[in-house]
Amino acid sequence: MARSTLSGNRFRRGFTIVEMIIVMTIISIILSLAIPIYQKSLVRARESVLKNNLFTMRTVIDEYTYDKQKAPQDLRDLVDAGYLRSIPVDPMTGRADTWRTVQEDSLASVNQTEPGIYDVKSGSDQKSLEGTPYAEW
């Protein structure tokens, strides 16, 4: 609400301090509601990427195991054999070298002399929005 006053031959336009305080208060209330929603959506997006990365890596581990008749010894084996272009980044830690690998039991392995990786999990120690640790996914 612009106010104009006539002082001599000049017009003055502007907002009063009260109007500015009201506008700033409304903006701060809107921001205080929007920021937590935005932050939660970022976490949901990272969780979705984590689920997709885990699904892809587990599928590739299974394909490698069936094709080579032995489980990979390291995630790098999947890249070297051409099953992955590169080891994906763990979105919860922001690094590709923090994945926790789970070794198969030697009695249940395809090649019993050389057990390898049969599962992969996130290396993060944080908890998801659902309350479960990412390391258990």
C-alpha cells in the first residue's frame, strides 16, 4: 500500500515501517513452514536414490554370480567385468567407498572354495524417516 504525500511540488512514495514489519512477519511465517517440508523432501529423494542403488547393485551381484559361477570378491569386480560403469555413490554418505558388503556363507556359496559378496548395504549410521537405520536396508 503505497502512500503519496504532496510536499511542495514533489510526490513521495513509500511504505511505512509498520507495513514493512507486517510483510516481513508474513514472509518469515511462510518460510518457517516451507523450509522443513523442503528439507524432508530432500531426504526422501536421497532415500529413493539409495533404494534404487541397492536394488541395482543386488541385481548386478546376482547376475555376476550366475554368469561367472562365483560371487564377486569386491564391488570393484563388478566394474572390471562390465556389469557396472562405476560403483554408485551412497547418497547418505556422499561417497562410493562406504558401502558395506555382506559376505556369503562358504557352505551356501556357488563356489564353496571362494565365497564372495552376496549383499550390499549402506555405510551410513543415520536413521531413515521411517525410523529404520539405512544400514539395515
